[in-house]
Amino acid sequence: MSPEQIQTAKLINEATNKLLEKYGLPPFDIPEENIHVILKNFWKEPQFDAYFTQNHQEVNIKDKGSISNYAVKVFHEILHFKSYGAAQVLMGDKKILAEYRLGIKTASRDGDMIFFRNLNEAITERMTKKYAAELLSDPLFKKEQEETRKEKKKFPSKDLGDFYFMEEVDVRPLRNVIRRFLKIPQKTNSHYMAYGYSPKRKTFHNLVSKLFTKNPGKFKDETEGMELFESAMMTGRLHGIGQLIDKTFPRKTTEEKGTFRKIGELGEDSKGLAEFVDAL
């Protein structure tokens, strides 16, 4: 890890410890030894640029050369690291230690089903966007964030709120040297990095908006409603959000599954979850 990455990890620990304290939990730091920055040529994970593994208690991140990207990706994974966690032993030919709880994400006792996966990622990334944005105001990120503001000004009509890093990149550096000498336009592209899980975050926001609308006076605003889910993720106490959802959207018959249960079972089906929440 570079000195900038080590300093960023310290800032992330400070910011996430404040969140732990906010929800009545003791602070603790994730040592830099538990964060592994992997060069692009050695990165083997095809789906993600960063991930947290509960069994190994480690964060792995693909090095993209941007300190802003490092900050945002590691912030998300450290939130997973510091959210509620529990393991279980799966019985079979061999006993296997497996993840049981991570935030609100919950595995079945046989390990075959995962509940609330998409909602857990939506809450985590929504928190990342909110709190990592404050982190990016640190002088450590000044150069990249100034470049980002400069790039965003080129697109005044577009909503660029999800982009935390934008830069102009030479497409053909050697040819551009000649172009600059001849004073002709250079070939460049804009390189963007944005907060993830946008569809999942939209579904989560839709759910909270419906809960806010159907429970007048319970929350002063939607942010307070979202913080109820933040608390559940950090503390592991799901009763509050489960009770709120089931009371707001009661089942029609005693044989029918509760709404909270249905949301959990759609935990890995993004489209199905979005359609279900839309219909509430």
C-alpha cells in the first residue's frame, strides 16, 4: 500500500467508527494489513473491483491508480467489515465454516439461500455515497476532486451526482504530443468512476419512500427512515425494520408470507425485488 492509501485507510476507520458510535457500538480499527491492493494484471475476480471476505477478515481491491476510487471502494467494504457479522458451520461430508449474517444479509441454515443480499448492498452503497462524499473533501483527494469538478462542468445538463471521479485521459499519448506541437485538437476521452448498485439503491429508496408516506408522523423525513435500515445493518437487529414493513404492508391471509419475508426471499433477484416494491 502507498502512503496515500495507508492515510486513506486511517480516514475511513475514523469515519466508520463515528457510524459505529452513532448506533451505540464500540469503535474498532481495521488494520492496514487486512486490506490488500491487487495490481490489475493479477486481479482474478471478474464481477467486482473490490470485495470483503468474512472467513478471512480481509478486503481486496483492484488497483485502478485513483486514490478517490480506492477511498470509495474500500469505504464500502469496510462498512461490510464493521457491520453485524455471524458465521455458521455447514454440516455435510465435511464441516464448512460459512457466512451466516453480514449486515442484514442472512443465509439459510443449510446455506442454500441468501436473504436480503440486494437490500444489504443498496444500504451499504447508499451509506458509502453519503459518508464517503464527506471523506473526499479531505486535502488528500484535492487534485482528483478538482479534476472531477472541472470535468463535470463540461456536462452542465447531465445529472452527474453518482460520479465521484472524472478525468480526461489521452487516447493516443504519443500522437497527442505531435498534435500539441502542430496546435491541432488532441484525442482524449473522459474516464468516469461512479457509485455502484444504482438499480438496487433506487429500489431501496422506493421502499423507504413508501414507508415514509404510509406512516405519517413516524419519521421527520426520509433520511430518518433510511437510518433505521442503517442501524439494522450495523447492529444486526432486524426486528424494527421487519415489524415496520409488515405492519405497513400487512399480509392479506394468515397463510400468506409476510412482506418482510417476501423481500428477503427476493434478496438475489434485483428485477423481482424492484417490481415487488413498486407494487406495494
